[in-house]
Amino acid sequence: MRLDEITIQRIATDTKRAFPNTGRENPPSSIAITRIIYDVYQPTNQIRCEASVMSSGTAYTSIIEFLNVDFVDENDTAAQQGVELIGTNTRTYRIAPMSVTVGDALVSCTCEDFRFRFAFYNFQKRCLYGNLPPQYVRRTQTRPPANPTKSIGMCKHLHAVVNTLRREGKVR
Ligand SMILES: [Zn+2]
């Protein structure tokens, strides 16, 4: 494992350290993951998981891209531990469960918590999926900054996606 790796666990740990009592890591059951699609890039060992999330009547898109996925085939001794998923190209792939503790990952979510609090710092630390959203311009100095320690982070929707992937055995 590389020391500068930014894993899902690292992002989650940093989020909790920066915001200890906000419960993002325990998303409420009212958050529903309605669909996850998988864009699979086998030659580069990447899988992009795009989740449709319903939260308090609002739809969000949460994306996690795993950058160090291990693919296995039936002849592989690791095949028994593998898990299948179907890519958006309709092909079935067998992979070792994607790791939250080893390998880099990129994240993004369309919610305000992610865009205004975390996206910029994730961009700086190279764990943002996609482009930097338009910057939030503070209109007032009377409120505390949204992210005083400039921490990378994940919103409750991204945590909910990780939990769903873990329940399905695609992530561990
Ligand atoms: Zn979110």
C-alpha cells in the first residue's frame, strides 16, 4: 500500500475527524439508493459506480470510482472469492471485492454538502471524481467557514452508497 493512497476509508476517516458529531458515516435509512450502474474499464483496472440516490424527496447522483480493481476469471484460484457485476456495456465481470482500505478512489456527489464543503479540497488532494463544480462564494463573514480544517470528505449519500456496495459484497 502506498502512503499517499487516498482510499475510501481515508476519506471517511478524515471526514469524521473534521466533523466528529455530524453522523455522515451513519446515513439515515430514509436515504434510498434506487440504482447503481457500473462503468467498467478493465484495461486500466477502474470501475466507476454511479448511484441514483433519493434523500428527503430530492434526487442526487453520487459517484465512486475505484482505481485499483482486481479482475479474476474462472481459471483463477481467486475466482471463488470473486463477485460478479454487470457493466453498462451489458458484459458480466468478475472481480475481487473492491477495497475501501487499499487502492485509490475518486468521489463526487451533486448535493450541496459535498459541492460546497468538500469538492475543492478533494480536488486538491486528487480524490474528486470529475470536474470541480463552480466555487461557492461566501456572501458574509459572520458565519463560520463550511470546512475550517480544509478536510477532504464524503457526504452521507456517498457513505450510503458504500454501505450498499458492501451489503452486496461488491466492496469490502
Ligand atoms: Zn451527497
